[in-house]
Amino acid sequence: MDPSPDHSEDPFHGVSLFSDPVHGYIRFTSSPASKSGASEADLIDSPWIQRLRSIFQLQSARLVFPSAEHSRFVHSLGAMHIAGRFARHLYPSFSRSYPDLLSPSLFEELLRVSALLHDVGHGPFCHFFDEHVLKPKFDLSHERLGQILIRGPLRSIVESLDRSPSGPFSPGEKLSADWVAYLIGKGSGPNPVPVDMPQLAALKPLFSGLFTVDNLDYVLRDSYMCGVAIGPVDMERLLYYAHVREGRLALHRSGLGAFEMFVTTRAFMYRQIYFHRTTRLFDMSLRDLIEETMDFWGLANPAENLSVYRELTDHALLEAVRRWGEEASDSGRRALGSRWRRFLERKKEWRMVYEKEDVQTTVFGPPEQIGQDLEDLMGIRGEKSKFRVDVAYRDNRPENPWNMGDRQILIYDPLTGKLDQAPLAEMLERLPVRQLAVRVFARPEEEDVGAIERVRHYFEKVPSGKS
């Protein structure tokens, strides 16, 4: 019998390419290094990852930007690609801080798999579902569900991976699902550094910092798919100057300009796409639908009913509510289905009667308080049949840029040879803490000039970012 072929010197064996409109080509492992191992293709083809094909990347913006039909699946592949690039660049400096800790291939695969799985816990309508269903009903987030999945049904395949696109792991090495779960964790819940690999804290900002493998992909991908022109995202410069020094993720001072440019570009994306007035109008209509829909759906705690949650996607939900409007015997369900049909046909239930963008101050308290104050001024608190107040906001930077916790990135100054947080903190302090847009919507037939004038008067004392 002929011996098995030796592929150790074959750079193409077990590695294939995806074509991608944003990154060109994305490498992935299509066969494992050993017969008992698993490849990235096995993980990508698993039901939980394939499920992301049925979850839109943008919940309401796709109703405004016709070409924005991309999914969380392609975004996850893009994030994996960027993570691999960072891994190959960071490994030399990481290994100087932590010699002989991980092989280059295991280091690369750890970052790639963490990026691939960072959104695996998403439900339909993504972050909207987090905010209006997972958090209020079950005290969950998609990151927490992702950790449960990685430590549960995905553990065996994650821990069977035995190579990266660059080559096999060193003998005896194994990728831990707990390492991956730690890296994707966010929020206020407990997420301790794995006791067997505390050095992973150095890599955490790549997944929860100000520039991450996640937001580097979605800024590029969402702008491309929406057809929105943005300023340059100099990922090559960020990549070149990122490194691990003294056990911390650092950026050479020469990369600070590219970093500031990226933060500014991301803020522009929120204004042009995510906070677009029509996007927010459809978000408002979606808020009116989702809670009642989940009551009819009978959604149980996803953490305790993973197999049921796996079937809950945008495609499944939208097909179900279409049927409700046509076939449901229950009058309430049928009426809800009819409301969904109007939403999906882009029927606008509201018209915008007031708008103030670039409100970049917190002098009047939290955004929720601004909305309540406006409702009181207009006399509509508790009665939203005529008017709606929408306050869209996002924190551009940490409120205290001198203390960013596990998101902290330090700046290396070659003149002093030292790491310092001051250059980054000072740069961030030049940016507004919060990006906020306030809009008032009314029913098409509603005319209440007095109420609108009271809103205008209220905002005369609020400085604009353009002033």
C-alpha cells in the first residue's frame, strides 16, 4: 500500500479561499491536520454558524438602503479574516512578552475563531433584539448567549480544531473553548480571565476596545453594502503600529492619527446609516411590534432552550408573521400579522416634525431624561398616539478615557521608550462624549404647532456639535 502523501511542505493543502467584496479573499482551513481533528470549514458549516445567514446585519437600515441585504454570517467571516491578520502581525511581540506560551498557529486560530463566533448568539434584529427582548425579559445579551453556546454545543468542534491557515498547532497543543468565550465576552456580567491563560487579557481590547476586529469589518462592510461613502479607514497603519508590549496591547504613537480617523469615521457611520431619520422611524415601528410578537411566539428563556432559539431567525420570524396576517384563526394574531405586513411594505406610520442632530452634550442628563422631558413639554407622557419622541444616542468614547478597564490600549512613545495612556486619553477628550440626535414624529394627520414650538424652545439652550 502506498504511504499517505506528505503535505507538510504544501502551502495549499487544507486551505481554501472565500471571495469577499470587502477583503478580496478570505483564507480558511478546509481540512484538519489530523484525522481526528476538525477544520474551520467544519465549524463554519455547523448549524449555529449557518444560522447567521438568516440574520440580517442591519435590522431597519436595510429598509432604507436597498442594497444592505448582507447577513451576520458574512460579517463574521470578515471579522475572522481581520483577526487572522492581527494575529500574524501581533504574534512576534506577544511571544516576546510571553515566550513559548502559544505556537503561532494556535495564537492565530484563537483570534480567528473568537472573531468568527463573536456574533453567534444573536437573535432576529440583532442588537434591537438584545435591547427589547433578551435584556428586559431574560437579563441576557447575545454575547452571553454566545458564551453559553461556545462552552456548550460548540465546545467539541472548537476544541477539535488543530490548525490555522498558517499551519498545524505544535504537538500537545489544544484550543480551549473557555479562552474563546472569554475573548467575546462584554457587558457588566462576570467574565473573569481564564485561570489557565491570564495572558489573554492583553488581547481583550481587540474584541471590546475602541478599534476591534468586529467594528473594523462592520464599518467597511456596512458602508460598502449601503453605498455610503466614508472617510478613509487606514487599517494597514493601525495594523502596522499595533503590538504587545510589557504584556499590554499597545499602539505606536505614529498610529494615533489613524486611530482618531477611524473613531471619527465610525461616528459618521452612525449619523449617516444607523441613526438615519428613516431608519429610526422603522425602528420605532419595530418597537411597537416586537414585544407583542414575542408574547404570541411564546419565547422561553433562550439560555435554557437553545434548540428552540436556534430556529429563531429573521427569516423564520418574518415568514411566520406573514402567515399570521393571512391564515391565523386567532384575531389578535391576524391583526398583528397585518401590522407586520405594513411594516414590511414600508408603510410609514409617522412623519418627522422636528429634528436636532449633533446634540453633543450631556448637560440635561441622560438621553432617556431628554425624551421624558420632551414628552412632558408636549403633554404626551403616557399617551403616544399622536406624537413620538426618538432620542438616538451613542457614546463615541468612554466617559473617562483615563480608565477604560479591559478596553484600555496604551500608546508607545519612541522618544521616551515608555507606554503611556495620556496621548490616547487626550485625543479622546477632544471628541464629544456622546453623539445624540433628537427627533419628534407625529401621526400624518396630526397638527399641533404649539407642541412643536415648545420643543424648539427647549433645545435653544442645548449646544450643537456644529457650533
